[in-house]
Amino acid sequence: MVPSEIFGPDIFVVLIVLFCSVVVPIWAIADAASRPPVAFSGAGSNKTAWIAAIVVALLLGLGFFLGGFYLLFTKPKVSRQMERLGR
């Protein structure tokens, strides 16, 4: 007996949601940790605050949303600052 016969096809949707809810915030944390603090300052943000907030959100089950927000809105600003700084 395979799991899809026991749980039905819905289990795959649940597994995809769980996977994304863990991977997106970890990706955001890794990205934020790899960028210099000066790039965050130039973008009007704070590296430590972002990493701490995403970790707390991940622990509360909201990491997908805050990690996604970081990746969609803050990361491009930080990337532009890094280009201006020549990094």
C-alpha cells in the first residue's frame, strides 16, 4: 500500500505547503546572512533585524510570509545597494 492510497492525493498538497513554509524562510535567512550590513543600511533596513524577524516568524509558522516579503521587496533594494557599492 502506498501513502497516496492511505491519505489520498491531498497529502501531496499538504507536503508541498509544508516544504515551502520551511524552504522560503531558510532561503531568505541564507540570503540575508550572505549580504553585507552596509547594503542593508543603504536600503533603509537592518540585517540583524531581518534575520531575527524571519527566524521568529519561522518558529511561529509565519516564516513563509515574512521570508517571501523579504525575497520580493527587500532583497531587490539590498541588491541595488550592493551594485552601487561595487560588490
